Amino acid sequence: MNWEPLYEMQHKLDTYIIETHQLENETLFDERMLALLVELGELANETRCFKFWSKKKANDREVILEEYVDNIHFILSLGLTTGFRYEGVEEVQLPSYSLTEQFVNCFTTCTIFNRERTIESYQNMFDSLLQIGLSLGFTTEDIQEAYLKKNEINFKRQDDGY
């Protein structure tokens, strides 16, 4: 998938938010990183993959996809902040380990990226997020379409004083 159009859209949204909230002199890396980690936790919560004590099923696919795309927004934003672009393989491989382990791995890759801030650690973080999406049954087309919808919602939220 060509991620560049999404990076461009994310840049417009980030710029709009920065101007709207007068944050031109802020780096916002830590805020974006924490937002990604929180969104990753919210995604895990919607899948309920780790809730061994509960019999409730995962939320609906559309709810999970929307939460997943929130993660895409912040990972793109972190790429823009650091000057990195995802240049991964055409087809991310479906991991052989559980969804819970994938979430733990994704949190780990996020932590490594936060500490190292290298292109390699960014690629690994992005790959781990894409593996979760693949495990959830999302295609790159699903992700792109949901991103476009959510990006529009995020602009509207800014206009509405979110």
C-alpha cells in the first residue's frame, strides 16, 4: 500500500490542530506517543483478546476498525514528527502468535521507538501495528477507507470545539 496520501492527509490534520490550538512552538512527540499507547490499549479493550475472565465477545468489527484507525492516525503523526515514512514490505505476514502477544509486542515496539527514535524502530512499530490489523481481518483497503472517514470526522471535531 502507498501510505503517502495518508501521510499528506495526516499532515493537514496535524497542521490544522496545531494552528487551531496555537501549538506552533510545541514538539508534541510525547503527547503523540502517549496518545498512540492509549489508543492501542483502547483497541485491545475492544477486541477483548486478553480478558480471559470474561465471556463477553469482542465488539463489532466496525467499532474495532475505527479504534484501529485511531492508531494509524497517531503512528502517521509520529512519522511526520520525526521525519520517518513507513517503507515496509508490500504484504505484512500474519504472525503465528496470539493477538494478546501481538498487542504486547506492539507496546514493546512503541516503547523502543520512543527510546531510540530511529527509522528502523519506526518501521518495526508500524509493522507490529499492521500485523494486528491483519490478525483482525483488516485489508489495506479497509484501513485506508476507514482512515478517510475518521480523518473527516477529526476535522469536523476540531471545527466543533472537540
